[in-house]
Amino acid sequence: MTAAFTFPGQGSQAVGMGKALADAFPVARAVFEEVDTALGEKLTAIIWEGPAETLQLTENAQPALMAVSMAALRVLEAEAGFSVGRDAAFVAGHSLGEYSALAAAGSLSIADTARLLRTRGLAMQKAVPVGVGAMAALLGMDYEAAVAVAEEAAQGEVCQAANDNGGGQVVVSGNKAAVDRAVDIARAKGAKRAMLLPVSAPFHCKLMQPAADVMAEALSKVTIKAPASPLVSNVLAAPISDPDEIRRRLVEQVTGTVRWRESIAYMAGQGVTRFFEIGAGKVLSGLVKRIADGAVGVAVGGPADIAAAKDALAAAKTA
């Protein structure tokens, strides 16, 4: 198997995402209905009609992105003959996308995943008062250099690498004053760009510990099965399949680094040449090309992408 199925994280959301799939395919519409039922509200109306600022709230964006990913996967299964267990050497997801990956691999039910992501979004927002934390993107710096910048900037506060996205793109997270210092230090050390990100909380750092505690409690109450294909964990950049370990790593992920560059590099090293990005946007497909030489990213987010994905999967099988 030379294909991996990957699932996008926050920042890929857009009003209207998934609507064309739901209009064209009953299996996609059924996913959105299942998510609405699980949450006891019409999240679908926010996804398709907005407003954008409501969709961007992390408590909405997280389950919304999962819904679009699962709708796209169900269409791939029904129309293109995709099977996660048969066709994907691995599954992986960026931050919240890790939950989408587990739902795709049959490890979590869609209903449980929707509720977990609503809980996760609310807990991450509540963990730190607005204005106390910040995140910044450091562009044109490798991971080790960015970690050194974060350590220098901390000065007794929290400042750590939150996302190692690849292609010289590292995000740091922590107390606002420390992150501000990191931006200045990175610029002085030759970063191409260093800028604060428009986020509502400092994700993937120690300040998120209250949210990690909430997720430990929430995850203890749901059934997690072994995934149909191994999950390449964000915090390990290595494959896992044991349900208890999956639960533990999902908790660690709240305060830990999303090791996306290493995750893609690991899968490429195992022979994966095609990375299907299932859901909204094309962020992960763009990163793949910058991380793994010769690898192809195939974004699948709308009806027009289904036939191309079918061809790409056929090519992967014969590679």
C-alpha cells in the first residue's frame, strides 16, 4: 500500500464547505445529519450558511471540519471504492484531524467524535483567558532553530513549538509576552517572516493543561477500537493501533507538539507516495510536496475531486 489518508486541522474551514457533497450524495448528507443529531443542534446550518466568525469558533470549527472529512470519505467509499483498511497504509490528521482520522479508520464512531471535538473546542477555549496567550508562525526556520528561539523567549513563561508543519514553517505557542519576544528574536535570527496568528487561544502548549484534563475525562468514557489502518500519532510521529495508547496520546496532544513534518517523512520512508487529504482545503497537500521528495498530495473536498481521487488510488495500487 503506497497511499495514506490524511485529515486537515483548524484553519482549513470555510463557510459552505461540504455542501456540494451533501447536495450530490446522500451518504454525505447522512454524515452531516448524524453530526447534528449527536450535538443536538444544527451545526450544518453554521457550516453552510455562516457567519464565518461563528464557524471559526473552535467549538464549532473542530466538529465541522471532522464532518466534512467524514462526508468526503463516505463518498469516496461509495463512489470510488475506497476502503481505509485495504487502501491506506496509514491514517493521520493534523491536530483535531487526528480525531477525523480515527473516525475514518473505525476507531471512533462519528457521533462520539463530534461530541469529543465539541468538548475539546470548548475546553481549549476555556483553558486560558482571552489575551493571556498567543501563537506565532516562524517561517524560513527549521524546527531546531525555532525551538531554540522559543526557549530563549520563554524567560520563565511558557513558549514552545506547537506545530512543526514542514517546509520551514513552525508555530510557537505560549504566554503572549513570551510569544511576542519569540517573534522579535526570530526576526533577528533571520526568519523570513515571523508573525502573530489570529487565534483565540495558545493551542498545543503547557497552558492547555486544563483542557488536557477535560479530554482525559471525556476520552475515558468513549469506546475506542483498534483502527483499520495504523494511526501515525501527532506527538510520536510513529504508528499506533492499541486503543489505550491512542487514548493516552490524544490527551498528550492537547499540550504537545504536532509533529507533522516528521509524520509525513515517516510515512514516506515506509513507501507512501500518495497522500490523500480528505476534507476541507488543500493545506496538507501543499505541505506534503515540501516535506517528501516525489510525494503527491491529492485533496478531496468536493464532488469534482472524486474521479481524480479514484484515478490516483488506482495509480497508487499499481505503483
